Amino acid sequence: MKLRKIMALCMAAVLAASLTACGAAPAADTAAPAAEAPAAAAEEEAPQDMGGSVEGELNVTIWDEGQRPGLQEIVDDWSAQSGVKATIQVVDWNNYWTLLEAGATGGELPDVFWMHSNVAQKYMENDLLMDLTDKIAASDKIDLANYYEGIVNLYKSNDKQYAVPKDIDTIALWYNKTIFDEMGVPYPDDTWTWDDFAANAKKLTNDDHWGYAIAPGNNQEGYYNTIYSMGGYVISDDKKTSGMDDPNTIQAVKLFTDMIADGSCPDLATVSETAPNELLQAGKTAMAINGSWMLAGYRDNEYTAQNCDVAVLPYYKDPSDRVSIYNGLGWAASANTKNPDAAWSLIEYLGSKEAQLKQAELGVTMSAFKGTSDAWVKSVDCFDLNGHMKMLDAKLVFRPYSRDTTVWEDMMIEKLQDAWTGEKPVDEVCKDIAAEMNADLAEE
């Protein structure tokens, strides 16, 4: 694939803020999914210089301001050992991919930066990322067996490894205890089915708040989990076929559109103006389905810290149907960094058990190094984060992706708006999505 094509596809990523994972979020744009989404604000203006480090310094670029303080502390630990200064700059999710595109075109990507499932394959195939394979093999700090296999494999292409896993995320049910108490509804627990979820959302709705809120862009943080819980699928294992026209998939999407129709969820106009996570923070909704990356935003918000808590996601017919869509970011380096030894040294440290444990202890995110995320649960006392940890024992499904994820995901989010408004029947919308998605996959 020519570099020109990868850049065009990266522009699609700008339009889709649906990350997954982890840790990104446009505030209230339903046309742009909110996958992995911090509530904390990023810098208002993105820096224009994406790289070009000088000797003895590294540029580290991420998209989540909520994670920056903790990660900078860890990076500073490495700097104290290595003597190399490394500064983290935060670029909001949309601008992040715009600037990476510019950096890829101009040959000056940041030295070290986050990779995501939406675009990883294209960056790896176009030799934009440093090949870490031999470095990992020689490392006494990195053993890929210590990380979740799905995340490791995500950043592998042609048997070469291009990133070290940073974190793992799970999806859980955040809820407003105060609203539950006021409405006389017992808190959610591990006995809830998706039918219970919908029924209780209706009980929790009045003139002051809704029971739940969801936007078309809340895929990893919403309907993807229900689709797989109910036996549907988004994309086939071989990445060749859409599952959006599967009857079980349609049933799962209809669960939410029925809730919008009965008034227990806000309409499209409302969630377009104010994102579901912001409605939870304002006391306007009783429940939100969110990724573990939201901890910093909710912890640092006075209202949610005082009023909210976490439970496991509901299941369909049997507890074995309880599903969490998971994802994980990777630490990558530019193939053209002027300081490759330092860039690898930093990535090696960030992936080490020592740094991964500290990441969890500081409440940055759950960590990709197996066995370290228990410390993340203990990082706060305002929430019981075991709701997220228990989802690691549920059926884990890797966030649906293909080589050109953003192409069909953007299309899906746009078309779902007709289902959200009731302009078209859900089954018709899902079948339209499947047909166009199949055409997109055929071109891959």
C-alpha cells in the first residue's frame, strides 16, 4: 500500500473517535465514536512539532491528559536512571491522528507514542514503526508471555513486534448510587441480565434524569458488549465478513433503540450535545457503560467521586454470556527517531513489571502485565473497581478490528443515527451496515 493511501485512511481515524480503548473521547459527537475516552480535557491547541528529538532528549506523545501526571512520574524515574530527558505532550484524540499523519508524511513522528488497534496494521506495514523484535528477544525486562496475548498479537506483523503492550481495559457498569437510592432501586449486581438492565433503567427515569445514556459512537463502551453477549458478532474471525446483519446482533442493537423509544435513554440530539459520560458526571443519568480508562476522569470529578460506583456488566441468559470487549494500547517508537537506543530503553522500561505495577498503583490504567492490575483497584477509595477486575474473568472479546477499521466503523456510526432517531427500522439499518461493511472488507 502506498503511503498516500495510509494517510487517507488515517484521516478516517480522525473522524472516528471511537477508540476502545482505550482512553480517548470526543465530548459529545455521536458522529464520532467515543472509544476509549477520558473525561479530562486535553490541551486546547495541539502542538505543531511532532518530533525531531535532539540527542539526549525524547518526545513522548499521548492523547489522554488524565494519564499524563502518572505516566510522567514513571518516565521521570527512567530519566533519573538513564540521564535522558523525556517530556510527555498531550494531543487530543482527533488532533493526535492528524499530527501522526503529518509526522508520517514528513518523516518526523514523535520518538515514542501510543498505538491503537484502529491504525496499527497500516503503520506496521508501511515501516513507520521501529521493529522491536530483536530488542525484545535480548531484553531481561520484557517477556511477551507476561502480557495478554490479544494485545501482543495486535502489534505484530509478519512475525515482527512493533509495540510493547501498555495496558488492558475492561468494560463495566458505572452507576449513580444516589439516584438508585432516591428511586428505591437496588444497586446492580452480578445477577442482572440485559432485560433487568433495561427494566431498571425505566424505573430510574424521571423528569430529572434518565436511567441510561448511549450514543451511536459508544461501541466498545456499549452495544459491542451486548452484541457478543447475545451471541451476535461485529466482524468474523477471518476479518472478511460483517456480522451486523446477524439476528442476534440486531436484537442487541434493538435493546438500546427500544430504551430510547420508551424514554429511559436520552435521544440523539441530547447525546450529540452532551456525551453519556458527561451526563453521568452531571447527575443526569443513573447508569453508564464505560471502560476502565475512565477512572481518572471520574475520580477527579467531585460529583462522580461522591455519588458513583462500579458493577459488572449484565449477562444475557446465563452468567457465561457476560462479555467485556477489551483492547490495549501499545508503546511504539518512530522508525526514524534520532535517538533509537533511548527510545527503546524507555519503551522497555515502560513495559517492565516495575513500571507496569507503578502505573496501576498510581491509578493511571489497568496494566497489560498480567498480575499487576490488583494494585489499580487499590489506587482509589471512592470506587470499588472490582467491577472492572471481575470482567477479566468474563468472556473477553477483543475489540473488533480489521486492517482498515475506521472506514467501516465511521460508516456504522453514521448509519446507526437513523436507528437512534427511529427514522429507519433497526433491522434495516443493520442490514445496510452489513452490506456496506462487506464491501469495505472485500477491498482490504
